[in-house]
Amino acid sequence: MSGVEGYMYPNEVTLYWSVLIVLYPYITGLVAGAFILASLVRVFRVQAVAPTYRLALLTALAFLLVAPLPLQFHLGHPERSPEMYFTPHATSAMAMFGYVYLWYLMAVLVFEIWLDYRREIVLRSQQTKGLLRLIYKIMTLGSNNISERSLHIDERVGWIVTLIGIPSAFLLHGYVGFIFGSIKANPWWSSPLMPVVFIFSAMVSGIAGVMLLYMATTKLRKQAIDIHCVDTIAMYMFYIFIIDFSLEMLDLVHRIYEADESFRSLDFMVHSKLFFSQIVLQIILGTLLPLFLLFLTQVVKFSEIVRKRIYIFCGSMIMISVFAMRWNVVIGGQLFSKSFLGYTTYKVDLVTKEGLLVAIGFLILPLLILWALVKLLPPWPAQSSHQAASGD
Amino acid sequence: MNISRRHILVLLPAAAVAWKHVLAGTPEDSPNYRMSDHWWGMLIDIPKCIGCGNCVRACQTENDVPDGFFRTWVERYHVTDTHLENPEVISPDGGKEGFPIAKEDEGKYFFVPKMCNHCADSPCTQVCPVGATFVAPDGVVLIDPKYCLGCAYCVQACPYGCRYIHPTKKVADKCTLCYHRITKGLTTACCEACPTGARQLADLKNPKDPIHEFLKMHAVQVLKPQMATGAKAFYNGLDGSVR
Amino acid sequence: MSGLKDAGHLFRFLGLFVIAFLVFWVIRGFVVPKSFGEYGHYRGAAIAEIASHPIKFAGHQSCEQCHTDEAGTKAKGAHAHVNCEACHGAIFQLQPAAAAPPENLYQRMLAFAGLRLPADPPLVKHADDPMSVTPVKPDSAVLCARCHTASAAKPKGFPQVDPAEHSGGVPCATCHNPHSPVIGSDTTATAAAGTTAAAGGAN
């Protein structure tokens, strides 16, 4: 059998969960993380990050709309996926997906965005023409009430929605961690820490993603980046990353210490097949380096330009590192044999239904959707003539 | 064989009558089968297995198993004193055409046929999101190919590696304990083809089934007992090195 | 509450959910298979569907209905527990197109194109037409060798030889009656008769 070292059970040689299954938790992680950033403003009253509030919500929506697509492309029979709505199996974590997704999309994200934008939606439904007018009119659901009182009610209800949205976001992404963490057959996955690690790494990646998007879109609009906003985001990113890193290290130390029957096989796998993706990319370049640099920004007073550059670098490394983490969990969990006697290889195809091009497409698509959403529901106030005072 | 035409004329009708219940395609024509009367398992006798691969070939024939995937397979273990925890295991094409000749050395060799364990507390049915795989009332774990999404969650959840995604049907597939045979009073294809009696179908609810006596008289194990899957493939003479 | 009229838009949003739920419930009534939940969280009809798969191996009891001579010989010999189809292959086997030679030009063209003759039934029944539908005669050089070639991996008590040393390439059936392979054990038929039978069955 090609690509196999040692012994694999014959049916284990092929990997059944491809790069698309790596993408899915990555995307829902970005959704959850972006939403947490938005909730910092709405629930925890961190006014400093207010400039990113609407952008974070739209980012979450853009990625959430794309989230089911990798799953649909992976399924052997995607036309049967409505079965998850009609006959969900109560003992299966995966069966939750349909309902959790729908709940989060409609009862949290769309609801909150609608409440926050309702005033603009109603105004635009009266001021625009043609197809756009129709779109806005539909979005008003036929109500043109933007009185003080109604907007105040929106504000209050929106606060409750965000409050409910926080555990909903944890559920949306945490259940994915549980899908892996509850599989006793696979010692690389089976762990009560798995949902928690997934949630915290999701928060870091989502916050980093929105930070980068904020900086990029602000630059594209030739506006000044609110440095206080970005400083605050980076601070949250840093502290949440420390928690995430501690959890992952706890898992690692626990494994090495207990050294159960799976340890030798997994240890060898990490040092050979996953060396680049886990040790180099996820841990050294993707975690230790950004943590160190962010730590420096917390204790040393760098200039604005230097801080921005560090944030961009760290944010990018974090985005890559969290993707690597998903890769190491999903693909890593299938590279070793459950007999602990061998390994197989995973070759990503290029142009197949579950190949690299499709994966890249699913990463670009949310950005295109975000662009459309930004046009439809601008997250920032009307363009000011004030240009950026300093570069970057 | 020397059967004259006259013999044929006599024997054919007898054969036809005997085959009526076998040719029937639906359980309604085998009215004697009641699911609640049975609780199926399998007995695998390691000291008897010679690694001929008959079972693997018979299963592929009976169930149209695609090449490269296995509803059952045979592993050959080579255990030496110095590496008790690290046996050398091979399963060339699942053992379908037998195994290469082994040379005598200080270690011991043995063959281990593997298959779906038809677990009573099956982790694969626990994780199926839609109810496409299930434990039938007579203890056989089955897959409904018309309902399965092909998500492969069950494949990941099986500790024994007995499931796969069918390459053309794109649904999960695995050993069905030849359900279409055992419900008609036949034994499984692998048991039928095994020349040494290393594999034997067992009906735990049948008081006359030889498995009850066998379980009393032998030390019997299941694979990965720590997983508490309620596995019903019972192994006689299973070495501790078997994974 | 007096504020209710300013919350009208919220009820409209809620209304979306109510409508969606009703539509979902109606569709569900049509789409979920009727037998779902009959025995558990699965489609009950699947059990009968799986039980009605076609059978390929008939089982030794059926062979023994007609082939009483062979069955008798075998029952007294070392191969008593080796079932007929373990060597002779599945009786209810799909006949490959090559097995029945084409009778006319049309069938020859189909065979050339690799297509099965449309008249072939999906399962060919030896019991219905034993003279023309016969299982492939096993090649003892491959078949016997698979079990009986000596290997350190096989159980020590199991009869095994090195084929080259043992017979120098002579086919096993020359000396051994496959139905009762221990030489001298077969009293109802001689080894020569076994050879004749093997040769007679050869096509």
C-alpha cells in the first residue's frame, strides 16, 4: 500500500476527512471570534473597540454564510443533508449542526445586525432606487417605524441578543470541538479539553481576523486607523492567546506525563509527519513568536508605526497558526493507525471536489461576500474628508 | 461426478423445493425468522486460523466488496520476546490471497481475522447524525444505504477500523454479518468458506448454539475491551499483543 | 405595554420564524420515510431491504442434497469440515460473458464490445440446470497450495508441505482425492477414480 509506513488497518489507509473538514472549524471559529469581539462592545462596554463593532458582525455573517459549503462538498450525498433537520439523531454531536447553525444565523447574527442597522435600512429603502430599493424594502419587513422609542427597544433587545449570542457562539464552535473530543476511538482527538481549546483558538483567530480587516479596510478608505482601538484589540488578543496556549500546553504535558498506549505512536507522528505543521508553524512561528512580540508591546513603549507593524505580523501569524492547529487535529488524527503500529500519508488533490483550489476558494468567498455586505450595509460613518495624518 | 440424466430428473424437483426459501427475496417468504428470537455474534478461534484468505475472498464475492476496501480481513502477527509491545503485523491486500511464507525464528506467528464486531453499545451508531446506521433488534449493526449522507463520522468513531466509505456509492459500508443469509437459516459467507472452522456464526439467544458451551470452556476475549463497546466478535486464544 | 406599537417590527421578525417553522413541519410530514422510528431511530424498512440482497454462496447443505456421493466421501475424511463452495466457489455466481461462447454474429459482436448478453439472468442457478451451468473447476496447484504450503506462520498441527519438494510440480489431485485427501483413507472411490472425476469434470 503506497504511502503507508508500518501497519494500518486496511480501511484506514485512505483519509476520509479532507482539507475541507479542516476548513469548516476554521471558518466557524472566525465567526465565533468575530462575534466575541463585537460582544466586547455591546455587553462588556469596551468602547475602545467600537469602531470594529459593525465590521465584526458583518465579517461573522460573511463567514457563517460560507461555513456549510465545505461540508456540502465533502458529503457523499449532500442532497440528503436535510435529513439532519428532519431526523436528527439525539446522541450525535454532528446532528446538532443544522439547528445550532440556523439558530445562530437567524436568531443571533441576522437579528442583531438587523436591529443595529434598522434605521439605515428604513432610510435607504426610501432614498434608493431600483433593485436596491426593493432589497432594502424587503429587509424592513414592511415596518418603517424608526421612532426614538422603537430604536430604544432595538437597543435593549439587541443587548439581550448579544448576551444570548455569546454562549450561542461558544455552542456553534464548541460543538465542533466536541465532535472530535468525544471520539473514544481516536486518542489524538478524545479529550474533554478539545471543545475548550477550539473555542479559545477560535476567539484568537476571529479577533485577529477582524483586526486585520479593520486595518486593511481603513487603509483602503484612506482613513486614519484608530490606534487606541487596535491597541485594545491586540491586548485582548494577547491575553486570550495566553489562555489558549496554556490549554494546549496542558494537553501536551498531560499526554507526555501519562504516556498511555497511544503516546509513542502519537509522539513519533508529531516529530515526523506533523513536524512542520505543528512544531514549526503552529507552535514556534505561530504561537511563541507572536506571544513574545505582543508581550513586548505590552511592556515596551513602541511607536505607533512599529506597533501597527507588529500587530499586522502577529495577526497574520495567528491566522495561519490557528489554521495549522485545525489541520494538525483533523489530518493528524487520521495519519496514524488505531493499531498504533503505523502511519499513512495525506496528499491534497488540486482540482477535485475536496481539493486545494476549492479550499482556497472557500477562503476567498467570504471576503467577496463581506465586500457585498459592506456595500449594502456600510459599517462605518459617511466618508470624512480627513486623511490619514501619519503613514500606515 | 457420475450423475446420470435419470438421477437429475429425480433430484431436480427435490432441489427446487429445497431452494424455495433460499430463492425468496423477502423475509415475508421466510416467515419463521423473528428478529427478537436472535442475538447474533461471531466466534473466532485463533489457533485454527491458517491465513488462507478464503473468508476475505468469499466476503468480497458474496457482498460485492470493492477492491481496496474490506468488510473482513486477516492480519498476521509476528511477536518476538524483545518486542512484546511492538508486534510486526502485515495484511497484504487484507490477506485476500493468503500470506507470504514465513521463516521459522524465535518469535511466534499467528493469524487474526478481523471484522465488524457488531457492538451492543456501538460507538458508530451513537455518532451517526441522521440514523442511517443502527443496531437491529437482533444485534446486527447495519447501514441504510438509502439514508446515509456519507459524512464518514461513523468511520472515525469505529475503534476497530472496520468501516469505509464505498468509493462509488459514496455511503458508509461494512460487514453486515451477511444479514441476507442469516435471516434465511444460512451461515455467513466467511464462515461457509473457512476450511478449518476458525470462524463460526453464533446466536447468543439460541440455547442450543455451541457458543454457550465454548464460552464456558475457553478463555475468550474481545478486541479493545477498554473501549467498552459491547463487542460481539469473541476471540479464542487472542494474544495480548493483538491490536 | 404602551411600547408594543413601537415593537411591531420585532413581531414581524418573529413571524418569519413562525412561517418557517410551519413550512418545515409540513415538508417534514411528506419527506420523512413512513417506516422511520419503527424499531428505533432509523428507517425500519431498511432491515427488509438488506435482508433481500441476492445470495451467492448456496451453502453446503444444498450441494449435499444432490451430490450425496461426494458428501459421503468427504464426511469420513480429513476435509469433513471443508465446505463445498470453499473450493468450488460460490454456486450462485454471476456468469462472466466469456463462460458461454457466443452462438451467433450478434452475440459475438456484443462479446467483442464487452457487453453481457441481454438474455442472461442476473443469477445463474446450477440447481436449475446442472448440466450446462457448472462451477469453474478448481486449479489444485493454486487452491491446495494456498492452505497447505508450509509456513512458520501456520499452526504447527496443520498438515503443510513445500509443494516443490513434496510433488515436484505434479498436480495434487494426481495422488490425493480432494474430497478425502489422506492417501488410503478413501475406500468408496480410489485415487484413480478421483482423478477420473476431476478429469471428467474438466471443461
